[in-house]
Amino acid sequence: MFDQVMLGFIGGGNMGGALIKGLTAAGLPRPDQILVHDVDRDRLRDLESSYGVKAVDSLTDLVATATIVVLAVKPQVMNRVLTELKGRLPHRPLIISIAAGVAIDTIARGLGEDLPIVRVMPNTPALVQESASALARNAAVSDHQMEQALKLFEAVGVAVAVEEKLMDAVTGLSGSGPAYVLQFVESLIDGGVLMGLPRPIARKLVVQTVFGTARMILETGRHPAELKDMITSPGGTTISGLQVLEAAGLRGAIMDAVEAATLRSRELGRPQPDAPA
Ligand SMILES: NC(=O)c1ccc[n+]([C@@H]2O[C@H](COP(=O)([O-])OP(=O)(O)OC[C@H]3O[C@@H](n4cnc5c(N)ncnc54)[C@H](OP(=O)(O)O)[C@@H]3O)[C@@H](O)[C@H]2O)c1
């Protein structure tokens, strides 16, 4: 699937670097098929020496050979990068953007042509190769190209295809989701400390509890409620704890959080009145 591919990264920071790490660990594609360009020369050399990928000092040289171009720069510098790329893509590479909140149309307009574009929303666990990514494509992307894009993001976790109109919901769920989980984890640790456990021990127990529970859901394929019922014995400790969470409205609060983050993402995606055209 990647035999003829030259994968070019523009931006090798947190996300670009994490993707390069995952892809080279998976050998998908081979390191000598991965090019990276970054304005930070030290970072570029680090990526080259750590992963055996090819550091390219000029953006023009990178896009001339890349068959897939990954835009991994911050949304604020995206316009500048698109302007630099404009007119340099006659070979019609697949463009993959991971910039949060930047619509496919904005990228197409910036590049000035109807190129195949995939927009991806990964999340921060990509830094430890456990990202949940959602990918949306425009009409110019072939099924084969979409499969390639999904495979690339599966190298750093799981990846699903969605319609672009669902990207705000993805942002509110898995994009912001690590923060919800972290707040939950922090509260559990504090609960353990409140009940007298030393903090490092509470932390160790909580992190493994969350990790193990996630793994149990994945490996058994059973409904979360069914797994919960298995540890909720009549008149026992767990049902007493659950009663408090229900009374506090935990479930409603979490659903509201996803809704609020989704609506905020939608709002941020709307053209701002003072934004340059
Ligand atoms: N981090 C996340 O959790 C996360 C999650 C989902 C999506 N994303 C998206 O991923 C993208 C990258 O985020 P990140 O956290 O990886 O950012 P980052 O660590 O700042 O990485 C971006 C890299 O691109 C470099 N750069 C800036 N201008 C450039 C240019 N014109 N040409 C080439 N390289 C350039 C930056 O160098 P300097 O540092 O010197 O500017 C930096 O090394 C963003 O669009 C973000 O929305 C990130």
C-alpha cells in the first residue's frame, strides 16, 4: 500500500514528531520514504537522527517529491504555508491536514486548486502512540488514498472515517476528551488521598484502574453498563458510590461538557468578523 509513497511532513513538532515516531516504529512507510521540513532546524536534525527520516531544509524541495503531504503546523501559520505551497503541487499529492479547526474548503481555497484533501482530528495520546483520530475527506480523495490515510493514523492508535460536518462533535468528544478523563483521574486520586492513601499509591491504583477498565471494554467488547453491573453487588460498596455520582448528575454533566465543547468548536470555526479574507 505504501510502496510508491513519499510522505512529506511540513512541521515536525509535537504531533508531526509523534506521527513520525509511530510510523517509523511500524515501518509504514519505510523511514527513507519519510521527509520532514520544519523551520526549527534543531528539531529537524533531531528527527533525522532519532528516526532515520530525511530532513529537508526547503519546503519547495519537500513538496516536489512528496506524494502525500502532511500539514502538521499550528492553525495560525497555516495560511502562510498554504500560500507557499500554492502553484507547487502540479503532481496532485494527497494533502493531509491535522490542523485543528481548519476546514477542507479553507485549505482548498488556500492552495487554489481542487486537490485531494483529508482533514484529521487526532488527540494528544498520539504522543504515546495511542491517539483516537477521526478523518474526513473531500470528493477528490480516492478510496485507496483514504485507506492510506487511515493506515497512517492507525500507526499511532485508532482511526475512523467521518463526514466533515461531524468534526466539531469529534473535537468536543475525543479532541477535548483527554482533559475530561484527566480531571476524572485527578478527582479519583484526591478521593483516595481524602480516605488516607498516600498520593503516589493512590495515583498508581487510579491510573491502572482507568487503563485496565479501558482495556477490559476493548477486549471483552461488552457494553460498559454490563461490565459495571458485574462489580455492583446488592447492598455493596460500589452501588453506594454510584448513588452519589448519580445524585451529583455525573452522566448529565459529562454529556453537557461534550455538547459545550462541540458548540464552542462550531463557534470558533465560523469566519470571524475581523479576520482577513
Ligand atoms: N498537540 C495536540 O494535542 C493536537 C491535537 C490535535 C490537533 N493538533 C494539531 O496539530 C498541529 C500541530 O500541533 P503541534 O502541537 O504539533 O504544534 P507544534 O509542536 O508547534 O509543531 C509545529 C511545528 O511546525 C513548525 N513550523 C512553524 N511554521 C512552519 C513553517 N512555515 N514550515 C514548517 N514548519 C513550521 C514549528 O516550529 P516553531 O516551533 O519554531 O514555530 C513546530 O516545530 C496543529 O495544527 C494542531 O491544531 C494538535
